[in-house]
Amino acid sequence: MIRSLSRLLQPRSIAVIGGGAWCDSVVRQCLKMGYAGPVWPVHPSKETVGGVPTVARLSDLPAAPDAAFIGINRRLTIETVAGLRAMGAGGAICFASGFREADSETGDGADLQAALVAAAGDMPIIGPNCYGLINYLDGALLWPDQHGGQRVDRGVTVLTQSSNIALNITMQARGLPLAYVATAGNQAQTGLAEIGSALLEDPRVSALGLHIEGIGDVAAFQALAAEAHARGKPIVALKAGKSERARAAAVSHTASLTGSDASARALLRRLGIAQVESLTAFLETLKLLHMAGPLRSNRVVSLSCSGGEASLIADSAEGRNVAFPQLSDAQSRRLRDALGPMVALANPLDYHTFIWTDAARMAEVFVTMMAGDVAIGCLIVDFPRADRCDPVDWECVLEAGEAVVRAQDKPFALLATLPETLPEPLVARAIRAGLVPLHGLDDALSAIEAAAFLGQSRAASQPVLASGAPRDIRTLSEAEAKDALARHGLVVPRARQVAGADQLAQTLVAFPPPLVIKAEGLAHKTDAGGVAFFRNKTCKAREIALGMGCESWLVEEMVEGGVAELLVGVVRDPAHGFVLTIGAGGTLTELWRDTRTALLPVVAGEIEDMLNGLRIAPLLRGYRGAAGADIASIVEAVLAVQAYVMEHREMLDEIEINPLIVTPERAVAVDALIRKGEKE
């Protein structure tokens, strides 16, 4: 069902239902923020709420409110929602708790939440168990507490599932203009993605920040990403729950490597949503996106008057997808003329203090550094505290920075290594000068990395492949798994399945070496002593095989000449679809943890990008003159696995090829595992 949230999010009238301190706060905060519309408190016995006269019943209101804040107990909340719907209200915030989130304690929370949704019908509700929202553009607050924001004409939207985190974000002092701060609570009716899409419709919103505890409706998030892309508004996410959660009784390496966080990351990446790792990086990224938008590349120049700061930013960049391009000859010549012979010319640049307080020469140096193929410049400077020091000698920085902004069209950031050395008054001055104020080296580089990702990425047009919910899951034998995958194009070794000592003996006579004998029915056969290799005919092969403690074996050709061993795995994630993992394979897979993940379906180019992102990528390309792997064959193998998944998605639980031995001519799956069940 498509519901319009516009009346709820940009209300022309607000009803506040209840008489507690939270309702009093809603009324007072609206008045304090200069909300232009009427605020109508509703209470059966109190004469005023928040200093405004009340009416006793909903029916006494002069008109149906565009938005209502319901601050009463959970059972009365349901009754009130039904009444608001009947009178044609635009929507409601349900503040009360004790619904689904408390079902284990109350025993009736889930039932009450279902009743609440039924009472709302097609009228939008947000919550229950949430603070609500703040519209700083129009001064409309359906918010039961203090907050630290102020009215703005344009800004970013922050949407979170945590009311307390939302409250904390309103208290930021980083110069981030907040257009909306909204919470989603239990998402009983209206989910995070639906609220996000509605907020992006406001032309005054520049970017969307999502704090996500659980993604939930994947299709809704795909629609949100498509909406954001169409409107040219970037999304950045802070996803909770990064700890890996290996599956219970993991049979494969893939299952132990791929947790809920890996699949969520893959989904966000696929949707073109940038992901950051901390709340401070989240705020800095939103600030950069608001002022500069997505960056056209990850190429950065850094300027400081200290070698220590130049080293710090260089070290902070390690492991990040940011680059400091070398200076051109023309840049070096101009810098040498401006700085003299004693300054080492490099990027990051320590321009020393020889030109400090000479704003014109500083600007000349900064503009020269920005002349190359770079997306953003970072001027590192920490201002002295004004209560104990005289900051007058730092005026040159703002003057020179403003000159750089006027001289070229790339974003230029004023970057403080310590947040407290770039306080709000200076942040405001920097913004007026056209500079992007950033706080903290790590957070600033995270913001640049995210903005560069957004400048290059596009939301995938193909929908995520939905998984089924199979029951009675069983593990196919290796022979069954290989046969099934081979029918979809996967290359497997020539093999023979045998049972009993006599058949084993006959097969060993007929099957030429080099060969491999594998015990059937064992998980992680190598670790359990269930694999033996024979390069030449030997009378011990039968004896060794019989000592494996099984009654049937797989005898197959030994694949030689391998450049590398890879893992190719697919795991069903009920929340996100099917997660593809490609990485360094073999017995040390979990030790190396050299993997890349994506959500199915993928195309050949995405598979190649995953391979190029591995630490063993140089080996695959041919390391130090050695022969490289046949990359096209690896891609074909992954696409064969995907073809099987797509055909069996309703029954499939997981697949693993480990190892996929890749040679200069082919890619061969020498071990395979499939777990599948019946349709639910």
C-alpha cells in the first residue's frame, strides 16, 4: 500500500493527545521553534498542556489534524488511532511502548501491535515505541523531549531506529544542518525505508543518513535507493551489528565466514548506499555530502604546516580507498618558487611556517596543490582555544582558504585533527567562507572515502534474488553436488563413485594416476583424514582408503598445475537473499579470511571486481612472471553456481566450492557441498 506521509511530515496543524510531561514538551517545543500552524492539546481533564488550552475529546477539535502526537497508554493509543483515522487525520506518532518489543514480558505485545495497525488502516502511523520526528525546516516538532537543533532552510535528514541516538545527534556541534531528525520505533506499519523515501521528496533535503539496526524489507530499501538515485540525493548508513555471527553447526567454511553483517554490507553496497563505521564518521560524511555532494574520485591533497600532521593523515589513509596523487612537474616548480629550497615537496605537503600569516602566498600554495587531478583538498589546522589564547594569527588560514574557494571549483576542507580545536563559531565562519569544516582525521577520511564511493556507485537495477525458507534441509554427497552443478556448466574432475572393497580395488586398477581418493560422508574431509593423493600407482592406495573408516569413496583425477585455490560459496540469508563469497580457498580459508562478498544476482564485471579486490589478486594475474589464472574460467564457474542457485532458490540453503583450483587454462571444482531441503 502506498501511503502519503506529507501531512504527517510537513503538518499545517498538530494535535497533542495526552497530558504527561512528554506531551507538555511537544507543545512547548513547537511554540519555541516558531511553528506557524495551530497546536491543539487534547486531554479529558487538564485545562492546559504546555501552556495551551485543551479540548476534552478528538471530536472537539476544529478540524482533522495533519499530524498527531499520541502520548497515552498503549491500549488507549489503539482507540485514539482509530478515532484519528475516522476523522481524516494525516497521520500519528505513537509514543507508547509495550507492543511487539515487549511481547516476551507482557505476553500480549504482538497482538496489541497487530490491533494498532488494523486501527490505523490507510492512515500513516510511525512507531509505536518511538520519540517521533523533528522538522527543523518548518519548526514542527512531534518530539517529547529537549533537542539541540535550530531552524534551517536546507539540510540533511537523519533517520534512526533508536530514539536516544536521534536525541544525541540533535546535540551535535559540528555545523551539520539538520532538516529532519526522525525515529521509526517498532516500524509496525511504516518502515524505515518508506519514511526515508518520503523525506527525500522534500526539495530542501540534501542527503539522507540512516542508522539501521535491522534492514527488514529488502524490496523497500531497493525502492528507497532507486528514489534517492533518481533525485540525486546520496544516502549514508551506519549499520549496527557488525560482529560476525557464524551459523549454528556450520558445515562449510562459507557459513562460518558469512554473518548477518557481511550480507547487510553487501546489500548496502549493491544499493549504492555508503556505509561508515562510527557515529562521528556518519555526521562528518553527511556534512561533506551536504556541502560538496558525492566526490568525483578518491584523489586527495593534504596541506599542513607540520610534518607530524602530514604523517598522521598519511597513516590514517592506510587501508582506506583514498589516494594522494604525486605532484606534477609544473606544480613542483610553482611550489618551489613559493616555498623556497628548504621545503620537501610532496603530497601530503608540509609547507612549514615560512609563509604563515602571509595569506596571499598561502593561497598561492593551496591553489597550486589543488590544480592537479584531485577531488578535494584538506587544509589541516587546529585553532587555539579562544578563552586562553589569542587566535589572531590564525586569521590567515580562513583568508587564504576563502581565496582558494573563489579560485577553483573543487571542495576545500578545513580539517581539525581534534574536534575541540574547531568549535562552532569557527565552523560557522568556515561555512560562510565556502570551506567544508571537518573534525578528526579518521572521520574526515572516512567521509571522503564514502563520498568518493557515492560518486562512482550506482544503485543496482536488478532486484536482489529472494530466498525461500526450506524445511528438512539435508547435505548432498560430494558426488551429488558436483553432478548437479556440472549440469549448470561447472567444470568438475573426471571421477567415479565406488562402494565396497572389491569395487574399490577394480576402480584403482582401471583409474589412471595421478588420482585422489576421498571418503564419502565426512564434512571437512581433509581435516578428518578422509583425502589421499596418489601420483603413481601404488599397492597402498587400497589399504589407505579402507582405513578411512567409510564404506564408499569418490575416486577422481588429480587436478595439477594450479595457480591458486579459491573458495566460491553461496549462503542463504533470510534477511537479505543469497550471499556470494569469493576468496582464497583450501584448508586455510578461515585463517586467511581473504574474501569478498556480494548479493546475487551478479554479472561478470562484478565477479572480476571481487577477484581484483582479493589480497591474492596478484597471484591470479601472474606474480613475478609466473603464469596467471584463466580469469574467464573463474567467472564462468561463479556464473554456473549462480545459475544453480537461481533455479533452486526456494529449496537451497548453501553451496560451497572449496577449493576451486584455477590453472592457466581452466577452473575446476575439486570439492563441492550443497545443502538443500523442501519448499516450505
